[in-house]
Amino acid sequence: MSASIIRRPDVVTILWQRNLLTPFTPTIVEATVIGSAKPCNLNAGQSLITASICLLSNRFVLVSNIDLGVFGISEFVRLF
């Protein structure tokens, strides 16, 4: 019988905000990673759009996006 290792999903939660002067370029306030977000960098002040493109290009799926106006929360999951 072969033993298989079950890999847990990688989960990324991003709290972001909009600058009222540039409302179409939200930036990351804080990112929480369970597992790994490699090769993506999720630093405070970074563009949410750039981070989202990186995550989506690396097999993550956007599972939730809550837009509260000035602030919002985006959640991504990568399953193996």
C-alpha cells in the first residue's frame, strides 16, 4: 500500500483600500497567507491588481471579493 501525502490548499486573504484620488488602483493594506503564495509578493502598498494577476497566473482562484467602498477583502485559494 502506498502512502500518499495530502497537500492542504494555499489560502490568501488580502485587505485592500482605495485612495480617493486614484479610485481605480486599490492597494494592499495587509495580506494573510496560509500555506504559500510563492512566487507572488504581497506587500503592503503594492497594487491589488498586480498581486491578483500574479496569484491567478499561479493556479489561484478568486473565491470571494467583498467591496466595501473604500476598503475591501479578496480571498484566493490554490488547490493541488
